[in-house]
Amino acid sequence: MAKAPIIQLSSVSRVFRGQREVTALAALDLDIAEGEFVTVVGPSGCGKSTLLNLIVGLQSPTTGQKLYRGQPFSGLNLDIGYVTQSDNLFPWLTVIENVCFGLSLRGIGSRAEQRDRALELIERVGLKGFENHYRHELSGGMRQRVNIVRTLVYDPPVILLDEPFGPLDAQTRLQLQDLLLTLWHERPKTTLIFITHDLTEAIALGDRVIIMSARPGRVEEIVPVDLPRPRDIYTIHTDEQFRRIYDRVWLRLAEQMKAPVS
Amino acid sequence: MKSRITLYRIALLLAALLFWEFGSGYIIDTFWLSKPSLIATSLWGSLKKGELLSDLYITLEGAFYGYVLGSVGGLAFGLFLGQSETLARVLQPFILAIYGIPRIALAPIFVLWFGIALLSKVMMAGMMSFLLVFFSTYEGIRSVDLELQNVARVLGANRWQLFTRVTMPNASPWIIAGLRIAIPQALVAAVVAEFIASTAGLGYRIMATTNTMDTSGTMAGIVVLMVLVVGLNTILDRVEHSLLKWRPKATDNTNV
């Protein structure tokens, strides 16, 4: 790899001890380069969300090592932003207050500067005029836009996204994928790790697609996506090369889906 | 639509009052039930004598001090216990037991302990408010959404910020509901304390008129209490609504 990895996981495992032990991740190795857009697919229950929780530090690995910019770290890593699957907007805050929340907690800039930064992004994602709306006044797509902007606004070097477009309809998904790519191109150093169950989405967005095995989760295969950027999200699936990558990823994933869950 | 409903309500109220006014004496003896005109006369009389306002003041004073003390105490204790998992679990059965006592049953002994003046009313109203506010605060703190807490931590919240900017607003509907329910309950508590033993106040007036078979006077006291509670509830509805305007309305099912 040309660039130094920003995140390195080596033989990381995570075991949950409940009524019976469940190994969510087993001996997982993964290097992610700075500025990379990595997508993760895998059969359901393979520990994809656990992987993100470990990377951000909401959970700690049972065994193995995590490095961030070459340094081992434990606990919450505030350089890493996390866009969760459900929008998790604070319902008592308006759109703009939700977007300013991280800036305000971290004390970045004056109140006016925080507002300006937030407003600019809110406009970029087409929510101008909704700044003062509460969560229950927004549609699912709008909420997810706010959820993404809330993390983008403080410019974390790494952003994790856990099926952020999962519950949205097909059209809204495409629009938001396009928007995400545009915003990422404006921040070339930002590293994105994006979980999805939609292969088209995984290939259309990612530089590499990481295929995870059935539980206990390991990295089964990493498929590089050598499609040129910028990509046109609306037509990319008709591309010849895209189809080839799609078939390859799909076959690998199908094997994992057939594997008996331990 | 809304104005039509209001119209129907007024019509219903008028019909009930007329029925009471002219039915009283035919169906049931006026002695037992009194009637609106007599009650109005009785109210007017006690208003002119200054009794009504001074009774009102005395009862409200006891309810108010009790409410403030009890609410502050309940809020503080609820927040404290909401933070301490161990202590909460140790105390839980005891608190439930105390909560299970019919509070009215404590009124006689409170009067014995705290006398027949202001203090026993304050203590009754205070205890009532304390328990209600404590319970709702505690529930609110416990009900905090773990995912929202994690989101806030990732966004950079420290422990204090987590408490003030996530746990507290998250618990606010519960806390406000407790503070709200406690207001009429504090009033009831003060009146009950006056029933047991007192020399003035709305509860005293209701007891005294009943003892002298003055049903119009009793009904007048009850009417005052009713108007008071309805009035308070209307104000509290408004306050609650403006404080919690971020919550979806119950009728708004379009977004969950």
C-alpha cells in the first residue's frame, strides 16, 4: 500500500459473554489507508456493526491490536465520526442545533461560526428552510441527511457509516449516495468506512469492497474497485467493468450466505 | 368544528345547571343537593365577607410551599438516585412500599405531628409532591436512550455534558409530567389536612358547612376547588405544550 494506513486491526476478535458465548469477530485483520473509501459487506449477523464499534472505541476487542496512525489506542477515539443506522437525531434539538451539537461539545469556534458552518452544510444537502424543524417534522431521508451532516460538520479524519441509507427508498438512496460522494471529494483526506447490505451501493461508492465471512466474522476477501472517479452513481451499474466486479463479489458473498452459522 | 364543540359544551353545561336548578326540590330535597342559585348566593356572601379570598389564600399558601419544597426535594433525590445504580436497587423495595401507602391515610398523624396550622398542610402537600416528582424524575433518568448517549459521546460529550445535554432533556417530559400532576395533588393534600383539623381554609370551610348542614356552603367550597383545579390544569397544559414543543403531538401519527 502506498500510503500509510490510518487504521490497522491485527487479529482482532470480539467475544460476547451472555447465556452462551458468541464470537462476533475472530482474528480479523484489516488495514485502511488515509483518504480511502472502504465499503464492507457480509451476511447478516457477521459482526459488521461490532467492527465499527471496535474501531470507534465504543467496544474494546477481546484480543488483538488496534492502531490509529500507527499508535495503539483504547477508549473512544474522537478523531472518528460515526453515522449510525437509525438517524439518532436528538429529538429535543432543531436541525441546526443537532448539526451544531458536536462543534458545541468540542468548543470549536464561536456560536456564530458554528451556525455558519452548520448552515452551509444544511444548504448543501438541500435542507435550507428546515433549520428550525424538529426531528418529528422531517422525513426519513431528511433525517439521514442531518445525521450525516452532523458528523461532517466537525471534519473528523475518519467517518464510519453503518448502513446509513438502509431504510430509505431507492430514489432517495441514489440521491444521498451521490451527495455523499460529492461531499467526500471535497474532503480528499477523509477516510470513510461504509457498511451496507446493498452490493450495488458497495461497489458504486467504494475503492475496495471488504467481504466478511459468516459469523464469526473475518475478512473473507477484499475486492478492489478499479472504476475511475468521479463516478456517476446514476449510470455506473450499466458499466461493463462494474458488472464483472459485481458478479465476483456476489459469488463470494453467496458462498458465505450458504455457510452454516456457527 | 372546534367552535361547534365549544357551543355544545356550553349548551350541555347550561342544560345541567337548569335541570339542577329547577329539578331540585322535586326529585330530591333541596336540603341535600342545594341548587345553583343558592350556591351562587352563598359564594357571593362569603366573597363579600372576605371569607372566600382568605380561605383560598390560606389553602393555596400551604399547598404552594409544600409543592415547592416537595418538588425540589423530589427532583434532587430523583436525579441523585437515577445516577446511582447500586443505591437505587438497595432502596427500591422501600420506596415502593412508601409509595404504596394511601397518602391520605397519613393526614391524621401529620396533623398530630405538625399541628393544625400551616405546617401540617405544607408537610402533606410536600410529601405528595415529593413522591410524584421523585418517581417521575427517577423514571425519566432511567429511561435515557443508550444509543443517543453513545452518539453524544462519539460527538465529544464528557460526563457532565452527557448529563446536562442528553440525560436531562431526554428525561424532561417525565419530569415535567411529574411536576404537573403534583400541582393539583398538592392542593388536594392541603385540603385533606384541613379536613382533619384546622381553623380556616377551603377544607375547613367545606367541613364546617357540612357540620352545620349548610349544603349550599359545602357545594360553594367544592365549586371553588373545582374551578381552581380546572384553571390550574389549563395553565399547565399551555406551559407543558410550550416547553415540549419538540415532541410529536399524540394525534400526529405520520412520523414515528
